[in-house]
Amino acid sequence: MTIRLVLAGCGNMGYAMLSGWLKSARLEPSAVFVVEPNAELRQRAEHLGCRVSADAGAIPADAVPDLVVIAVKPQVIRDVTAQYKRFGDG
């Protein structure tokens, strides 16, 4: 089963989780959409084969991920989570 995953943030924590998931072979890179505003960090995820963007607005409108993982610093969590409300129940 392929997990459709949106990963918000691909800094040290996000990248470590992403790398582990991909190494486990339970997740295909093509099933992952990474949102990371920092171009250098975004490029790391792209090199792993993931789809990437600088902002959540680029996630296709018809995307229905099985899981959204928020991997950002605590001071920006409120602003970041607001961008992913469409994937939740409320």
C-alpha cells in the first residue's frame, strides 16, 4: 500500500523522518509532497524523488493525502497549520 503523505517542513526533523520512511521501503517518493519554503532544504527532498513546493498552495486541489505531517518549529506552527485545514475534518 502506498501512503500518500504531505510533509510540511523538511528541516532536520522533517528530513530525518522522510529519509527513514523512504529507506523502510514502505513509502514511495512519488507518493510524497513536501512543502518547504527554504530552497536548499526543498532541494534535498527533491533529490530523494519527492514532489516539492515552497508553499501549500501548490498541492493539487484534488489531493487527498492519507497523512499530513507538520514538522516545523513551534513558533510557526499556528501559521503553518492554517494552510492545511482543507485536509482535516474541521
